[in-house]
Amino acid sequence: MTDSEIISRICPGSMVPFYVHAGIGRHGPEKKLKKGRVVMNCRTHLVVNGGGRHGTPYVVDEENMSFQ
């Protein structure tokens, strides 16, 4: 099963782990692992509520999703 097939099978309401940009460090860009609740899904990407006071939206695709 490919990564895009896994993304297309995730239902709204599921919790998914993903990486966000956390700044530039000595050795290049750094990423931080976050979790969020899926709000909408398409075949290639997800719209995730990252939490917070107003529900920060994130777009998650194959490049920044954690498949562990």
C-alpha cells in the first residue's frame, strides 16, 4: 500500500502525527512532530486541526506525515 493510499483511507476525526517546520538550526531546517485531528481528507492530502485556542489548521501530505 502506497503512502497516498494510506492517506486516502484516513477518516475525519482520526488523530494523525505529522511534522511542522520548527525553524533553521545549525544543520539546516528543523522539524517538530505534532499530532492533530483530521477535519477533511482528499486523495492526496489531509486538513488537520492542530489544536490551540482557535484550532490552527495544517495541510498534511506524504512529505510531512509520519508513517511510524
